Amino acid sequence: MQIKEDTIKATVTIILLGLSLLTALLIETQMTTWASIQIIVLLLAIGFAPLILFGLWLEEDWAYLFSTIFFTGALADLVFTFAITRELLPFSFGVLVSVCGTVISLISVQPEESERKSKTYYLKPIEDVSREIDEKITSTKKIKKRATKKKRGRKPKRRA
């Protein structure tokens, strides 16, 4: 049984999403000031996570874009909370998780449909084009000659 690469990316993204929320919760418990703002940020992240999970479940392209936004926001939040708490271990773990999540999400973002199916047109040399045109002209002349030969024959009688 072979597992698709997209399934692995989605699974790793889900695991990193959960670890990122867990890290934010661990650092939030160490805060003494600005805790109310951190709780609001954490609740927004928890509300945003099911949207990403739903998109990953449906295998939509926008889910990876939203997860990139989520992981960069989590990284900014980690820097903010580290400036207040100075907890190095949860901060370094959170940075590792957020950077890995951002990289995986950026790699997984697919280009738009028009960019995927772009065509390349090659120009033929003028000699080839003029040869093709001459061949078409001569073949149509031969067809016309055959058609006119078939029309020759008896002339219809005039009725008076």
C-alpha cells in the first residue's frame, strides 16, 4: 500500500498545527502580564484551526495558504510571548514547529490553474510555412481538376 505525498503533507501539517497550539498554551500559562491579550490570540488561533483542518480534509489548495498564515502568526506570537516570559525551552520548540509548518505549507501551495497549464508555442521557420502553403495549394488544384473532369461529359438536352 502506497501513501500519497499529499496525505503525508496534510498529516504533518495537522500534527504541527496541534503542537503549535500546545506550545502557545504552555507559554501562556507562564505569562503574568498581557495574559488577556494572549488568551484572545489563542482563542482566535483555536477558532482558525478547524478551518484549516476542514480545508486539508477536503484537499483544497487554500488550506495550505491559510496554514502558512497560521504558522507565521504563531511565530510572531511566540516572539511576543518570549519577550515577556523569557522561557527558552517552549520558545525554541515553538519556533522549530512554526518554521517547519511554514516551510511545509509554502512547499504545498500549488500554483494557479492558469500557471499549471501554460503552453509554449514554437514558431516555424518561414521556409517550412511557405512549403506547407504550396503543398496545400497544389493539392487543392488537383482536387479542382478532378472535379471539373467529372463535370465534363454529355451536355443536358435543351427542352423547348
